Amino acid sequence: MNYRVVLEAAWLVYDVEAVDDAIGVAVSEAGKRLNEEEMDYVEVDVGFTECPACGEPFESGFIAADTALVGLQLEMDVFNVESAEHAQRVAKSDIGNALRDVPLKIVDTIETGDGDDGDDQ
């Protein structure tokens, strides 16, 4: 089976004053580290957090003392695995090795088809 695995990453950005700047730096730094490991197949984007008051989603970024915590969303396709759990282990291991010391959490796993379509990675 093939799966798309979505992970959330907690990324720290130091010496920043604006949330938009922190988000840009976090996405850029994560992309750079993944590209250094030739993992350009991992999609990096800002994550979303639900507002506790109104329930509406907003970009995950918070600044205190010129230090930002940015929630990133990382997506990766995993091919020819035995189960969703297997796909999750593969994705978390691959991304975790490239982004050492970055907390990761699996947030979604979507089946994208069987492994017989010839698009093996």
C-alpha cells in the first residue's frame, strides 16, 4: 500500500519580533535541512492551530521574549509498505533523521493506493 503521512514539527526561531518573519525563517530552515539530506520530496508548510475561543484555525506561531515557536506541517508519500503504522514509522524515521532534535508528531495518515501502480520510490 501507499500512504501520505502528515507530521507536525515544533520549530524554534530565535531573535525574531514578528510572527510572519518567524514562520518564513522556520519554513526556510526546515526546507534547507531536508534538501541537504536530498529529501526534496517532503513538503514543508506552516501548520494551523485552532483558536480556543472561536474555533477558527490560524497559523501556528507564537512569540515570547523574541523567541518563536512555529508549528510546521511536513507531508511525505511512502510507497509499498505493509500498513499505515509501517508508513508512519518510515516517515517519522526518515524526517527525524534529517531534522534531529526537532519534536515530531504524526497527525494524519491517508491511504493513496496500492503498490502496484509502477510509481515506486
